[in-house]
Amino acid sequence: MKKTMTTTAGNPISDNQNSITAGERGPVLMQDYQLIEKLAHQNRERIPERVVHANGSAAYGKLVITEDISKYTKAKVLQKSEETKLLLRFSTVAGERGAADAERDVRGFALKFYTKEGNWDLVGNNTPVFFVRDAYKFPDFIHTQKRHPQTNLRSNTAAWDFWSLSPESLHQVTILMSNRGLPKSYRHINGYGSHTYSLINEKNERFWVKFHFKTMQGIETITDKEAEEIVGKDRESNQRDLFENINQGNYPKWSFEIQIMTEEEALACSFNPFDLTKVWPHSDYPMIKVGELTLNENPKNYFNEVEQASFSPSNVVAGIGFSPDKMLQARIFSYPDAHRYRVGTHYEMLPVNRPIVDVKTYHADGAMNYDQKDISDAYYEPNSFDGPVEDKAFEEPALKIEDTYAKRYDHREGNDDFSQPRALFNLMNENEKEQLFGNIARAMDGVPLNIINRQLELFEKIDKAYKIGVKKALGI
């Protein structure tokens, strides 16, 4: 039996082919509310795209914890044998929603875990570091990745001008311009929480932690030339690869691992362990195996489950917390703020964002609020009517901060020693270095010479061979 088509109010539609007109050739009547509804909904089919990470793909999966790390955390989602459903969204950073997948860019790696204690979101990238360490510079950096306000073209000059004036970007720039700056597919990248977070155990002891997801498919990359050929044939190459592999049962997997640093070690650390432009050396803070992540289900509706999926590092569960990382602190505010603007005040009521546990808040009203709460006199807090209350059992240990002053500290002072990008450069063989030089030279196309020279001076601080190699590739 065929289903009868209806309006959004459930009224049956008799004709979905023809407008109501005054005579066969006459004008359309305003009373044709079905036509008006149809056109009005078409006009509203899009929501503002993400300012950053607009172009992305996602899939559902599961996180299985295989090792015991209870000495570090009481979080139920991280206890041995725990299995948690998740959504993982991959993305590029700079391009708009319709941009090509095979572009040289950082890849976003955003995770939403639907845990038994509420949602835990881990919003990271395929790189362990970032271009800036202070969120005050993040809007400026993103402006350089977007279009010139007059030409509406992407600007190599803007990018390199900013980088050459921001030496803290060298570590990330070197990764971006290396082979890993152009992944073969989303299945062939690592994922990193990037920021430093807290783990808190049952004794209320805090440990600093870095989260890593190592691809079990292996790291695979492509060259600039290969990318040009792919983009010419398929702008959705990574989306297609992810969707088709999962559809065929070829489920991608990642090894979930962590690094741990005690509070005492952090105080004695030779660099700022909360600096997003730095990694923790594996020799000092070895990788600890935790579990395995598998993607095994494609979304049924891209708009509902990917475009409206909203991730935020502010979503943590008991046993997982924050750190003094400046970038993390800013993202805790800016991400949910972006979602409330882009998707709506009650974006977390949408099925893709809604936790699997009951939500008990005193938030009221607002556009598109469809949460039907039980009739109660307890619509404020504190109250005398058995409404939800705070629970001190979930209180985190106090974060010790030495006697100091709140001011705008120069984040470059004492931090730009160039040792980590130098170590990365020295790990590369000659072929990899030649590719790095060539990739940088092509990316500098059209950049004024004074900006190029400024960047070359930064490359020289890493290694003279870095500067010489790039100059040779540029033909200057």
C-alpha cells in the first residue's frame, strides 16, 4: 500500500505536480500553501557552513578498551573491556564545504564518544602540534587560509607572511609541507587529541595526558602531482574512499594510545608541556597502549548526521579534564558558541549530538526546544521540589597555580628553540627532504621575495641545509 504524501503539519497532499492558478494560464494564488511551504523549506535547506573544517566526512564506530589504565583514570569509558559507540568526523581545515579532498592541508580528526556518563568529545587533527600556541592568534591565522577580501582568491602571500612572522608555526609548517601534508585517504592518517588533557583516578590524583590514534592501515601519502590528477577527476576522493570501504565491510581501525606525565614531571619539564606547538618526546614519555577504534557504519543522512554533528572539547566526563593549554582553554568556549550560532541553541538535542544518558538541566525555552520535561515546580535551582542537584563526588582536585600575575605574557620568550622541527628535519632521508623543498617552493608561488627571505631565515635556524634546499627549489 502506497503512503500518502503530507505537509509538515500532516495534511494529505493531492497534487505535488501543479500549482493552484487562476485559470489554466493565470497567475499562482497565495492560497497555495503547499507550494509556499515547499519553496520556503528549499530556501532553508542549508545552515551556515563551519568557518573552519567545513569540508568533511564521518562514520560511526566503536572504541574498545583492551588494557588496564585505571591507575591513571576513573573514567568509565577508559576502563578495560569497556565498549563505546562513537562518531568520527574527518575534515580539511582551510577549504569551504565544496573544496576538493585531495588538498595539502591539515586533516581534522573529531571524535564524539557516546559514553554511559555523557558525551566525551575529543577534537583534534592528524598532527600532534598546531601553527599557534595562543588562541588570540587563531582568528588571524584562519584569515590567512581563507580568501582575499578583494580578489576572493586563496593567498600564498598571506599564509607565508603570517608564518614567517610566527616562528612558533615552524613545527607544523614542516609537517604540512612534508609527505604527511597530503594523505592518501582518511583511513591512512593518525589522529591526535593534540592538546594536553588531565586524567584523574579514584584517589583524585591528576596526570597530564596526550591522546593518540595510530592508523592500523599504515600512513600513506600522495605527491602534489598525484593530487592534481585526483582533483581533476574526483573532488570527493576521501569521502568516496571512506564511504565505499565501510560499505564493503573493509572497516578501518586505529590503535588508541596515550602518553602520561605526572604533575611533578611537568614542573621539571625543559619546555612548556601545555604548549600546542610542542610534542612530548616518546623517549621521555613512552606510548601506552589503551585500546582499539574501529569505524563500521556509514551515516544514513549526511546533513543530519555529519553537517549538523557538533563537537566540543568542553564535553568531558568524570576522570577526564582540562589543562592550562591556552588554545584548549579558548576552544572550550568557542566551539559550543559556534554550534549555538551555526546549528541552533539546542543543537545537543539533535539525535547525532544527544547523549545516551538522561539530560537534567534547568535550561529553559529557546528556539527549536522540543524537550518535553516532566511537570514540576522545580524549574530553578536551588529548589525545595526534588529537582536535580549538584554532586560533589564529581569534583576535580584543585589545580595548583603558583603565585603569579594575570597578564598577556609573550608566548615566544624562551619557547622558540627550534629543536623539535630540527629533530623532525634530521629524521628525513634525502628523498624526503627533496620532496619537502619542492612542496614548499610550489606553495610559495606568487609570494613576494621579502616574505620568502624572511621564511628562509627561519628555515636556516633549523638547519642551513633546509634554507639552501628551499632556495634551490625556488631557483633563487
